[in-house]
Amino acid sequence: MVELLVILISAVFVNNFVLARFLGICPFLGVSKKVETAIGMGMAVIFVLTVASVVTWFIQYLVLIPFGIEYLQTIAFILVIASLVQLVEMVIQKTSPVLYQSLGIFLPLITTNCAVLGVAVLNIQKSYSFIESVVFSLGAGLGFTLAMVLFAGLRERLELCPVPQSFRGTAIALVTAGLLSLAFMGFAGLVKG
Amino acid sequence: MLAAVLSIGGIGLVAAAALGLAAKKFAVEVDPRELAILEALPGANCGACGYPGCAGYAKAVAEGTISPNLCTPGGADTVEAIAKIMGIEAITAEPQVAVVLCQGDNRKATQKYRYLGLTDCNAAQKIADGPKTCPGGCLGMGSCQRACPFGAIEMTPEGLAVISREKCTGCTKCVAVCPRQVIKMTPLEAVTHVLCNSHDKGAAVRKYCQVGCIACQICKKTAPEAYMIEDFLARVEYPQHAQAVAAVEKCPTKCIRDFSSGYPEGSSFAPPTVPVAKDNAA
């Protein structure tokens, strides 16, 4: 139980996927202009991450290892993740057209998002059990959402600030992301590893 | 080897089946007419209709609430196509095209100061109302040319904007971007225009432009119903544009132009045929 909690805390704060591991920067910068879209995107990412890591865990231990084809890990994982994102896109289009309009082109971004593949591969690298990998990916998703929502809040406030002309837009966003990442370094050493 | 092929193939098949099922279960109703209308629209996303892009307009028309003739760039063909898809009557509004009401290029009009800055009319206008002495004349830096999504505007070598009446689709983007408001929308069939936008008295106009309107009233005396003089500037009354041609030779400053005999000096456009043949190469 304690180990699961440690994995969760580690994934959300200490080794935050966006701010410490620098994975998933694309949607992080692309969808974080408003807090509502950031939350929506975060929810989508949590869903994709969790389901993807469950399915890929099974693929690894029930198909790839028994048949000795571990070298196909990357391609098999990508196949699963791509199909999952398509599924998520269809569900969102049906259930929440407003969210679909605002996320629109960014849904495919989650497919080529290294964070999703990263979680799937890290689960295997760290030899997590099934429960551990579920908790890990949940934590990764939550950490990603946390980082995005925080960043969106910061960006919304930046819109109202007198930013120097040459820094407006992406420049100040990247500087802010760096500072946010620095802030999260405060969590380093909270848990071992 | 076989295991590899079968595994990846198997995963692919399962995924495809799952997606196929989901596609059925989560199908979203899209009005097929909306797609047909989107096909019929020019696809330039210029916003002249007032909706966000062609997709926005297609959606609004498919919902049946608005008129199909709001797409000016599409022209009569588009209105007809949309009307056919929706099964309603097509009423086309009279097509309008833009015209630059100025002939004062660098040889004919004076400048108040030498401008060394961004080659943009709006930027130049901010500095003491622009380098041209004439307060209403075309600044010739090409902001309208850059705003035109259809390539209908050209800048003459002497710094005057000229709009092709055949290529213009009436989207009004140039009208919005011009800081001097020297571009006006005119009916397509009207080929005679008073190419001046200055409301200064005749004596003042003569000092800064060789081809400006001095409001001498000769045009109005020649064709009374076709011209109106207001605030020291003549303009064509477009409903009676057919009678306006008579005053073209009589104008002492030659500021009235009959476009069917040619565009302003320096323009590379061929004179439009009358009635004007539309060339919507959107």
C-alpha cells in the first residue's frame, strides 16, 4: 500500500512527466491557454494513459514475452495507443461537442505524444506489477493535468500583464514553463528514486 | 517470425474491430447537406458572410436559418448551388466590387515628407496622417494588396493601388484594412468612377494633385442625374451609372475614368469586358 502511494506521489510531484521528465511538451504548450481546455485535455490524457498502460502491460506480458518478440514493443505499443486515441476522439465528439471543438486538432497530438509511450515503456522498464503500473499511469496523468492546469492559470494571468513586446506569446510561455519546472524541483528528494 | 507477424496483425485486427464498433456506437449526426454546401463554397475562409470560415457558413445555411446569398466571393454560381442543395429559391444580391477612388500616384500627387519606415499604409498613416499631402489619397504601400485573399489588387510601379474588377469577389477585406478609406464598394456593372477621395477645395487640391477633383461641377452639368457633388467632391450616382460616361471627356482634371477603356495608368490589368466577365479563381 505504501509503495503504491510512493509511486503515485513520485509520478505526480517528484518526477512530474512534464516538468521533470520533459515528456508531452506539445500539448502542454499547445492546449494550455485556457484553464477549461486544459482541464478537458488533462482528463482525456488521464484516460488515454491509464487505458493505454493497462492494454500495453497485457500485450507485453501475454503476447510479446511469451512469443519472444520483445523487440516489437515500440511498434505494438504505438499501434495500441493510436487506436485508443481514435476511440477517445469518437467518444469526445459524441459526448461533448464543445470540448471536441476546442481540442480539435490536439487530439491526434496525444497519439504522437511521447508521454503516453513513455509511461507504457517505463512501466515495463521498472518491472511494475499490474496494480503498480495502473497507479503509475494514473499518477502520470494526474501530474500532467496538474502541470497543465497550473500553467494555464499562469498563462491566463500573463494575458493581462504588461509583457515586453519581444517576449509576448511563446517566448514568455517557455520562460514561465522553465520557472514552473524549477519550482517543482523543490519536490526532489521527497521520495527515494 | 510467424509469431511476430501474427501478433502485430492480431493486435491490428482487434483494434480495427473495436474502432469499427465504436464508430457505429458513437456516430455523430452530420447533416449531409452541410458537407455538400461546404463543397460548393469557394473555400477561401474570408469571412465576408460574417461567419467563422466556410465551415461556419455551411453549418448555418444547413440549419436553414439564413440566406444562401451571403457568400459574395462565391458569386451567383455558388448561390445557385446552395439553393439547389437546400431546395429553395435563389435570389442573388447585386454583385459589388471594390474600387480605389484615387489616381494620384507618385508622379501626379505630392508628398508632405519623405517616409522611411515600414512599407505598410496603416503604419505610415500613424505618422502625421501619412506621407501623401492629399488627406484622402491612396498611400500606395500595398496593405490592401496583402489583405486581398484573391490576388485581385496590384500596386502600379508609381505607387497606386488598382483593383481588378474581374478578379474582385466583393469580400471587403481591402475596404477594412485601408486607413484612408479610399476603397469603396461599387456595383459590378458600373464602369465609370470619379477617382478622387479628397474633400478639399479645388484650389487646394490643384496644389497637391494633378488629377484630383476640383468640384468644378462640369460633370454634373453634362449628366445631371449621374453625378452628385458633396463637400467639394464629385461622385457617380451608381443607379444611373450608364449616363455617367458622357462626362468623362469633359472633366478638366481627368479624374473621372471609364474603366471599360482601361485601368489607371501603370496598371497591368486588361480593360474589363462589359458586362464584366467574372473570373473567380478562388
